[in-house]
Amino acid sequence: MKYSFFVVLLILTAGLCGFSLIDPAPGFHTIRAKNSADLKTFFAYSPDRLPFVSAHRGGARKGFPENCLPTFENTLKQVHAILEIDPHYTKDSAIVLMHDATLDRTSTGHGKVSDFTLSELRSLKLKDTEGHVTPYAMPTLDEALEWAKGKTVLVLDMKDVPIEARVRKIVEHRAEANAIVMAYSNEDAVKCYQLNQSILMEVMLGTMEKVREFDKTGVPWQNVVVFVSHTLGKDPELFREIHKRGAMCMVGSSRNYDIQYTKGTIKTADELTKGYLGIIDSGADIIEADLAIEAGMALKPLQTARSSSKASYFR
């Protein structure tokens, strides 16, 4: 009886202190922030940062479709990653996850996403990267935001969902600690900051001119992570200047190493790993990868510095 009493007391105390004794995501490689301020600290550049992956479209591969909750889980079972996802409006104004404006490539449906209701879209099955039909259905943005809590950070691309609507969804789900939005223009970045100063953004700044233009927006650098380029070989000074401002840098591998490996131009896993490590050596902190598991595995040896100020976020 005494033992049971103390267990209950310990659980209640843990809850009041804001942490849980029960792992909410067993079996997953998680990236967890307690709140939006903590997420800003995680994304703030520091020389001891631990490089990681942004899984493009969630980490799709054979057996696992783009923008699909089981795909997200498959990715996190193997590597630490944030997850880039693609929202689209349905005919009845729900928001589902689908990269293309049309259904044909990645589902059993045909035509525009926006021509169908959520109920109609739910009846479809998703296809994997090889075009095979899977048992999985299309998730909503609402479901994804709830799923991600305690597991990772979602990066919400725009597609046909404006930044105001994406911010509204994050606020509605109290997901400021596990979702950020893509802002493709300085105007959108300013709009997001005016709507909610707690929400982080991924901004596209591929030149020093664009970095200096962003300096003038009034949006704090602690509110952004910077996507630098899909092109390799950017001037190291660009990365240094962004780091000086306190933001992390992201580089995409989908249009270079990933596609080269898929097509057989890069023939070995060791050569692919060397490519990913080269992206980090060039100055990047995050790799946005189609081959998220391969990229994440390549970066695992760099995530072992437990003395890093970022280590507590990786579990």
C-alpha cells in the first residue's frame, strides 16, 4: 500500500513539474522541446550543435508513401529527424497531407485534391515511391499535428494553404513546440511574426543579399531556421554570416546526392555517406533529404557528443 501511494505521488509530482515518467514515444528517435521558447533554443545555432535530418515529405520509400503517418513512424524508428510535410485544401475546406495538387501520382485517386471532400479522399489508398498501392490512407493536418507531439517537429510547407491558415492550425492544436512553417517571402515571415511571435519559420535565404534584406524585416533571427540551397558548393561565408546571426542552416540533398544514388550514379552507401558528411562540413547543420534514413544514419556518429548543449533534445 505504501509503495502504491509513493508511486502515485511521484507521478503526480512529475506531471506538475511538466515532465512525464512514461515515454510518450517508445521505440522512436525523438526530438522534443518543452515549449516554443525551448524550440527556439533547439534551433539556435551553437558551435556544439548536433547535425540532423529534415525528412522531405516525411521520408517516403518502398512500402511507405509520402506525407503518411506510418511513413513518419518508420523514419523515426531508425533516425532522428524533423519531418517536412505538404498541406492541401479539400473541397470542403479540410486540410490533408498531399504533395501534388493532383491525386494521380501518389494515390489511387484521379484529379485535383481540391475537387474532392475529405470523406471522398479518405476512401483512397496511398502509393509508395515505386507506385505500389499501400494499405494507408491520407491523413489530415490536424491528425499530423497531434501525432507529432512528444515525437518530433513538423515543417509545414505552403502549397495552397496560406501562412495565416497554417499559423492558425498550429495555435489551434497548441503545437508551437512541435511545428514550424515555411515562409517563402519576407512578407510572409513578417506576417507570421505579427500573427504569433512564438512560431518558428523556415525561410529561404540563399545569398548574402537576401540575408541582409531579411535583417531589415524586424523578424528576430531566433525565430527562423534558414534553408540555404539545393545547390552544393555555396560560399562558406554565407553559412558563417547566418551562424553569426544565431540561426541554423539547412541544405537539400534531394536534387543532388539522393537522386544520384537512386539513379545509380553514386554506386555505394559509403560514397553516399561521404556526400552527406560533406554537406555538413560545408557549413550546414540540417540536411533536407528524400533518403532521410540514409542521411540520418550517416549523421548518427555526429550525434554522440553528450556534452553538447543540444544533446537533451535527442532521445
